[in-house]
Amino acid sequence: MMRISRRPQAPLDLGDFDLLLPRQVETVLPEARQDLLEEALWAEAHRTAPCAPRSRARRTAWIALPAAAAVMAGAVIVAPDGSGTSGTSGTDTRPPKADAKLEPGTTIGLSATVDRISLAAARQPALEPRQDQYIYVESKVRGGRVDRAGGKEKLVVTPLRSRQVWHSPDGLKSFIYEPGHEFMDKNGEDLDLDSADEVTDRGSYNSVKSLPTDPDALLKRLYRWGRMGDPQADWTAFGEIGQLLEEQIATPRISAALFKAAAKIPGVTLVDKAVDATGRTGVAITHTGPNSRQEWIFDRNTYEYLGQRDVLVKPYRGLEPGAVTSETVVIKRAVVNAKKELPDGTTL
């Protein structure tokens, strides 16, 4: 099992890291799977580079959090689990459709909007699992991988598909059901860990619950390996909060604090018009990295969190600015009593 040092690390250089990845000539894996595993490894290295506790490396190819997790360090390379539509398989090799216009971000109205989002989060009913229960999250996700066919690298984005996960509060026990995934067992897979050392920081409900509810104290946690105002550290801090919006739950007070903390990150802006993966429109809180902009989308009227997406701001591997390269929409969060149990009491 690969281990990653707990010590702070300098940001990875993509060109150097690429030299560490297995080459096609050295492996007997099918080319398509090898590409997916390489991209997942690369994405995980970016996700953990600024502050790297022991990693869930053995699970990277299957459950690295979709959308935000894979692009923290600026590379628009999305782990293969964030992809597809329920009942579909394979990938859609057509380039993702670019928006007609990349809506500009602004700081005007940002503070007031974040206040409304934080208030809406604070008013949400608390989901508080017992230690013998499971956090259930159902979502629709899509992501991308680099296709090297024909000697040219291009980004291909998969269709939207359903994803269901079950996590124990301590982060040690998990189950994922994503039948549209190319390599995952169609009946789902257990992804249990052996010890608490393998659970990443903020990788469990218990760790998230221990976060401070003061936004400034929360920011100190997010920047513990970096300095506010450094573009890499700012991008990483925003991305860390984005992860918690995906397949985790937090208490209402911590959720509110996370949004207030995000508004203090340099470079965060408000986009007045955004669309989630299911076509719902709303407002977005955004942060721009070297190649893409990460957008958290909220209902315009209720300020409820809808989902997030990554949108190119520069040409990248055959795609133009405005192309959506990954998306996640959260459908349901709940607390259940066992793996495979659904919120209505039935079993998967």
C-alpha cells in the first residue's frame, strides 16, 4: 500500500511527476484502464500535495471524490469515478459542449450572497449519525480523462450517471455503487480501510464534526500548510471546502462557517448565472485556478446547495474556454443503519 508523508510538501511539478507514472510499454493492463489509473493517480497526487496525511491511495481509482478533488492543483484531470449516467457504460468521446459565454465573476454582492447561503445552511436539519450507522449520499456525476489515442492528447468527458456511497462516521467502512463505471463491480464494492491512519484529514464525519465553527479559525486549519494570498494555497483551501460539499455531511453550524470562510479566500467571486448538471439554474461561488474555474452552484431563491462543476478558462487539450469538464449534483443525503440500506428503508 502506498503511503504519503504527513510532512508539508512543495507543490508538485506536473512534468516531473509524469516521469513517475507507469508507462504503457511496461504494463500488461489494457490501454484504456492504464490511462484511467494514471489520471487517477495524478489527480490524487495533486489533491494531497499541499497537506498530505496518509492517503487512501489503494482506493484512488474508485472513490477519489469527484469534481473538486481532482483539480485542486490546477490540472483539469478528473478521477474516473466522477462519470456517467446510470445504466450506461463506456465514455462519450464527443468534446463537452462549451457555454456560449463564460460568465464573469465579481466580488460585488459576494458577501451578501454568502451570508444568505450560510443562513440557509445553518437552518438545515442536522444529520447526526451514531457510530454504528452510515452516511448515505446519492449523486449524479461526470468527469473526464486524457485520451492519448493517435498520439494526441485530448480530454474526453463521460456522460452523467448515478453514484451512491455509504460511509461510516469514522471513515473506515465504505460501500460504493456505481454500475456505469467501466471497471467497478456492477454489484458495488466494499472499500473498507484497515486502520484510522488510512483516513485522510477531514475524510470522515467525525473529523469534519471536530472543525471549528469560527470562520477565521477554520481558515487557519485550511491554510496550515500554506499562506493566504499564495495562488496554490488559495486554490487548495477552496477545493478542500468543495470536497466536503460532495460526499460528506457537516453540522449546520460548521456548514455555515465553511461558506463564510470560503468568502474570505482571495480570488473567490460570485457568478450570477450558473447551471448544474441537471439543468437547474442558480448563482455560483467560484474560484479560478490556472486552467479551470470551480463553481459551487446554489438555488437562486432558497440558497440551497445544488452541486458543483469545473469550467475551463483557457484552451486545454482540444477544448475551449467555457467547456464543462466535470460536474456533480447531490440528489440526497441521509443517515441509514447499514451498507446498501436506502433512506426509505429498502435495500439496494
